[in-house]
Amino acid sequence: MKAVALVAALAVVVGTGASTSAWAGSPPTVQWASLAQSGQNLVWRAQLNGPFTAAGLTSQNATFCLLIERISDGAVNQQLCLAPANRHSALVVSYNGQRRTIGATITRPSATTFQATFPSGAIGLQYRQLAWQTQTTAPGPACGSASACTSTYPARAEVLDLHTPRLIGCKAAEPAFVSRGPSRGRMVALTFDDGPWGSPPTSAFLNVLERKHVVATFFEIGDQIGTFDRSGALERRMLRDGDMIGDHTWSHPNVAGAGSFAAGQISSTAGAIRRATRGFTPCLFRAPYGAVSPALISEARRMRFTTIQWDVDPRDWSLPGTDAIYNTVVSTVRPGSIVLQHFGGGPRYETLAALPREIDTLRHRGYKFVTVTQLLGYQLIYK
């Protein structure tokens, strides 16, 4: 059977709540189960002894749950249980007597198997060891007993070592040229060109973004990385903050003519970014001066890049003043906008000064700040 992905929810529940309702046929038991880390996500897979649905389990007061346990004493910290929701399946998570819903993706490879993928941070897990088991419960009559019965796999809790995921790339998708993102939702991507730089230092821009809890996308000039971020600390800080890094050529020439010259400019910068970040390969490219051509777009796509333009340009490179930069940005942003500003190539104190006000105003208007890869829904690759 083809697996169909469903955007589901994870809610947190306390206890199993088994009752005396009859179970049709044999009670559900776990044949096998696994829990694995995939980047920032956990992937829970399991198979039961027969076909099942979330609605069917719930109607018979049976449960099917992933238990997250303390290694020290085996106490259950939280449990994620399959439950019906809006004609689809959801996961229900419980801890500290609280109930809430988080995003998850559920697939059903067959009528007896199940897979759920969800961010480990969404249920408060830190990157360290945890113990887990998969468990089903059924009411007593289904088990031929007066009390509820359980089936647990593995019989003893298994330990999973969670490691801090390291971002190593992103996967570009169609179209090959983008000047704005989807208009659904109130999302905006702040982008900054021509760094790293020293006046003001790139760290000053990162300080503002961190203080405001906002992510951005930085298009970097390869030749400047060795001058202004020789150790790569700034690049690694960007990725650690959730920011995205893009390729802006090696020395900022007009590469609209494409060919081997453009390819060399792009590949040299990608290599510098990879060395500075200790392994991240970008998938976003921005042409200097916005000078693009069909040949350049095709060449960048051949190299597995999407060419990123913009739809909001305050012309901050011309130093029009902090108020002018701010007013242009907040008056022209629309849902899905990509905002062009600069963090290098000249004194960018006006841009830096305008940034906190831009963030505050757009946030007040309901905008969510995302990277370009998030705006376009690109897959991130972790190791």
C-alpha cells in the first residue's frame, strides 16, 4: 500500500484510560517498534498484530503509545498516543498532567504498520540519552480478564542517544528563479547581502536577530569570509541560530553572462562557506546587482542552486537614512515578501539601526519571520 502523509497533531495526555468496552477480536499487541533520530526529528515506527485505525482503537478504549522514560528509574516522563483527529490520525502526548497539540507527520505503509515523524524539541526533549518503549493497552474483556492488559515492545526500555544535529545542506526545488514566496500566511524573509563585514561587524546584526528571536538569510561574498570571519565562528553562529547562508559569488562581479566564469565564482564561494561552517553547502544563490539572465539561472540550477531575487528593496546601499530604509520596508512588505538589505559592502549602520524597528512593526502586523528556505518549503539536510 502506498504511504500517504497526513499532517497530524501531537497532543499530550496523562494515563491510558482503559475501560471495560469489548475489543473486537484479539487485543492489540506490538509486533515490533523502533525509535530513531533524523536530524531535528524523531521517527517512531511500529507494527501491531492486526489492522488498526486511530478511531477503531479509541472506540474500543484501547491505546497505542510511545513511552519516553527516565533512564535512572524507568519512570514514564511522557507518552505519545495515537488518536483520531479531523478524519485523520494524530498523536497525543502526556506529561505533568498537561495536554497540548504539536505538529507531526503520520504515514501508514500498511494497515498494520505506522510511522510518525515529529520535532524532538516540540515535546521538550534535549539532545541527550532517553529510554523508550512502545505499548498497547486493551480493556479487560478483550483479554479475558478483569483488568486491562498491556503489550510492550521492547520488553525492557531501549536507550537512544540523541545528538545535536548538524546542518550540512539544503535541497533546492522548482522554480529555479524566485523573487517572492507564497502569499499564504503572513511570512516574510529578511535577507542581507555582501558580508561578512566589519562596519558595523556582522556580529552586531546577529545580536539584533538573536535579541528579537528572528531568523534571516545572509548572502555572502566568498573572498570576504577569510578577511572578516577567518575562524568561521560567525558562519557557524548563523546556522546555530537557525539563520540561512546563501552564495553571492566570490568577488561580486556581474555574472549574468554565465559560463565558466560564473560557475567558478559560485563554486569558490560555496567552498568557502563549506569550510567556514565545517560542512554546510548552500543551495541559494543571489546574483550581484540583481543581474540575472536565463543562462545564469540555468547555470546556477545545474549547480543545484535556486537564484533568489527580491520584491522589497529599500536601496539601503545608497545610505538614504535610517527612517527611509525603515519606511520603505514596512510600507512595501506583503505576505511572502523577500526583503533585500545589506550587511556589508559599505558602512551599514543605517541598516542596522532600522532593523529593530522593522521587526517590531512587522511583528505587530502579524508577520512571521522565516529564512528563504523556510519560505519556499525547502528540505534541510542534517547529519
